Amino acid sequence: MGYDGDRTTRAPAMGMANIMLTPFIGASHYSMSAIPDASVATAGPEVWLKSFKPRLKRQLNMAVALGLGAGLLLIGQAALLAWVIDAGVMRHTPLAALWPWLAALLPIFILRFALVQASERVAFRAGAQLRQDLRATLLAHVQRLGPVWIAVKSRGDLLNSIVNGVEALEGYYARYLPTMSITALAPLMVLVAVLPVDWISGIVLLITGPLIPLFMWLIGKGTEELNQRQWRKLAYLAGRLLDTLQGLTTLKLFGASKREADVVAQVSDDYRTSTMQVLRVAFLSSVVLEFLATAGIALVAVLIGFRLLWGELHFLPGFFVLVLVPEFYAPLRNMGAVYHLRMDAIGASERILQILAEPIPARRNGLASLPRVAHPIRFDEVFLSYDGKHEALAGCSFEVPANSVTAVVGVSGAGKSTVLNVLLGFARAQRGRILVSDVDLAEVNEDTWLAQLAWVPQRAHVFAGSVADNIRLGKPDASLDDIVACARAAQADAFIRALPHSYDTMLGERGAGLSGGQVQRIALARAFLKDAPVLVLDEPTAHLDAQSQRDVMDALAVLARGRTVLMLTHRLHTLALADHVVVLDAGRVVDAGPQDRLAHAGGAFARMLQTGAEVA
């Protein structure tokens, strides 16, 4: 992603924005109705996390019911096992008479195992579905925020939230919530089974059991802040690392790669230290939990042993209780094993909520209609500021005549990309108007306007898929004959037919396997296929070799015929296509008119031409 301007007035270039501009490529929006509003989180991230529970109520209840069913079978299994051992050891019942009862244990084992597996599968499916819906909602929300918002955000931070953050939430719903419900109910079932048989052991369980969640809560209060801090550091590390990798060539050119590597190493070490702090608390909680559970089991075993020795307790109830006591503490141990999932989810949801809370720019829903013709476009005193302090456009006024090519040029930071942002709907002007065929663009439905635009960005994006599918992005129902004709017009047919499977050749993400010139010609083929009356070009020959530039220029000359073309450029060979030129400086028009006249008028454009091969 590039910028047009300094840090305070920067406007995103269009290099990556085309993957967000669904009206140009015909992609559909995700539904937002499945996800609770981010305003629910005013009471904290955990309140927002719990707001999903009604949507998952059926699956979670089924998972808990299956888990409790396995618990009931466990109690029956313990009772049968205790009776068989008592009969065989204490009452000397012949083994032949006990075989039917021993055989009955096998289906109980199998059914209990099946219920546990079914419980985990149901909970996993609930978490996986929520993960899919939440990730789709996040992507849709970021898409609607647009490339202007994305340009000023850390790409690594966004990816970390959408990928790792959502994964952390899945564990909260798939494991933590079902386990907590089972932890609250399964020990009660064991306690109800133990109390009538041995009330003393029941009292011990009743006293020691609540100590485990109490200590977990006390330890968790200190862990929550550590975990949230760790997620913030992970987000910063992800952003820094991705930005470093994407800018590695530039860093090497300026000899700054070693310095940046040292910074990344320092950030990584800081994250390692933070992780160890969280792990130290996690290990402490595990030790406390195991100690309390072991102490409870040992206390019950000692009391039962002494009472058996003194003849105050029979073997059958004593053995039955001893078998069940570890199962009383097992859910509490599981709670300790999954408690960190809650901490991870709270830490991850903090950043996710920040993204969802970003206000989506209002869409234009005007009723004015536009005929499908090459429209004249006029900027009338347009003002725009990205940060409310520095104006990217300051009273910008110029005309783009119909059926002609108008080039917008200027030094870096002049406002060229901001002109595209406003025209494409990525940004809204605070003042002024954009008139299309004398109709205020603010009164035109956004989809109606975008349907009449074709846009070729500086760095076109090729998606994973076939060549034909990539060309038909803007017109999904296009036939293969139409695709081939447009590829031929874009000077792309020859290299496409040289590919292993011609138009059915599968391409990698970002056009892996294609050169920059080939990717750009695929983007031109998309524009030919859409056949829109208004064409927007953002330095279409940037980053191309000489031959590719000539091929693209030949295709552009054909594509521009009979259309209104607005082109951002700073290359002289591209200006050969232009009929009119607009020179921007600090968001204002300092020179405008037919190219031939401006070249000899001695103004800003003429001075640019005298500086050399590039005008900006």
C-alpha cells in the first residue's frame, strides 16, 4: 500500500484497494445479522462474548447434556464395579456368577466414550460455525470501512485479529463454556450419589470442592491484564513483522535492514518475556489446582481407610466412594485446563471489538439516475481532510471532458490519490460537489455510479483461481468467447494461450507465476469486459519493463476510445494518451487545460516537463 502525501495528509494509493471494492468486481457482502453489535461490549469484552450464547444455546445445551449423560453413566459404572468387586472379594461369589455383570461394564464403557466424543463434536461444530460467521463479519466490516481506513492501520495487526483472534474465540465457545457448565453440574451429580452412601465423605467434598474455583478466580484476576497486554504485544509484533517483510526491498536499498532486524528482535524478546509471565501464572494455577484436588482425594481416602479399619464403614460403600471421588475433582481439573481459553478470548476480543466499533462510512442512496454514456465530470470546490486538520484537497476544481483522456499530475502529496478516493467513493468530501453530467454525485445511488466505472489500479490484484475467472470478476456471467475477445484487445491473449491450460490455468494469489506486465494486462482485460463508459487509471504502467509498458499503452489507447478517462500519472510516455492535463499542488489545481497548450504556456506543467523524464 502506498501513500500520496506526507504522514499527516496521506491518502492511500489504490494498489491493494481493489480487493476491497466489491461493486467493481461483483462480489457479495456478508450478512452482519449473525453477530451481536459491538456496542454490547460497553460493559467489557466478556459481556460481548456472552452475547453470542443465545445464538449457540441449542448446540451448547446439547453438548452439556451429552457430557452429563456420560457423567451419569460414570456413576452407574462405579456402582456396578464396586458391587462386582465386593461380591467377588468380600463375599467370595464365584467368578462364573459375576461374568454377566462384568460383561455389562463393556457397553457402559463404550456408550460413555461415545457420549463424550459426541459432546466434544457438537461443541466443536458450534465453535467452528461461530468462527466462520465472525471471521466473515470482520472481513465484511473491514471491506466496508474501505482502503482509506486500511491504509492507516497496521496490516499485520488486522490479520492477527482476523486469524489468531477469531481462533481464540472458537476455543472459548467450543471448550470453555461447555466445560464450565459440566463443571458446575457433574460434581453435584457425584455429590448427590455420595452423600446418601457416606455423608462424611460428602461433607469433605462439599467443603474442598468450592476451593478450586475460588483459587482459580483469584489467580485469574491477576492473569487477565497480563493476557490482554500479551495480545496487544502480539498485535504490534505481527504488524511490525509484516510491514518489515513487505518493505524489505526498500530497507535493503537504504541500508536499514539490519537496524529493522534489531527492532524486530527486541519486540520479539519483549513478547517472549510477556509470554513467560503469563505461563508462570498459568503453571502456578495448575499447581494450586492439582494440590487441592490431590489433598481432597487423600483426605477422603484416609477417612474411609480408618473407618474401614474400625468397622464403622462397609467395603461396598467405601469402595464406591473411593472410585467416585477422583471423578468429582476431574471436571474441576478440566476447568483449570481450559480456563486459559477464557483469558485468550478476552484478550483477543479487545482488538476485535475495536475493529467492529469503527463507524462504516454512509453509502450514497440517492435516487438520481444516470444514462450509460461517457459522462463529463467536474470537481467543484472540493475540500477533504483525512484527519480533520490537514487538507488533502483544498478547494479543488477542474473538469474531465467526456470522450477524452484527462491526466492528473503533481508532486508526491499533491492530492492525486485523494481525487481517486473521492471519485471511487472510498472517501467523502466535507465540502464541494462532484458533478457527473451536471448531476451531483451525492444524489446518485452508489451502486448505480460504480456500475458505470471501470478501474485499473497501479498494482492489480489477481486472486487464486483460473485466468478466465480472474478476467470475469466484473461480469461473472461472461462467456468464454467474450473473455477471449477482451483478452485479445488487452494484448493478453498470446501469453494466456502459452500457459499450460490456457484460460483454465490456475493462478496463485497475487498472480503467482505471472509477471507484472501480464497481471496488468489481465486487469485491462477486466476493464474491456466491463465496458464501462467511465475509466479510471492509476499509473497503469508503473513497475513494468519497457516491452510490457508498450503492450499496456497499446491496449489503453484502444480502451480509451469513446470513454471518459481520468488517469493519474507521472510518466511522460503515459501522458502521450492525454488530451487534457490537470496539475495539482497541495490539494489545489495550479494548472489545467489541453496538453498541447499547457506544454508551451510556461506554467506549472511546462516547468515539470523541463525537469526530465518524469513529471512528479
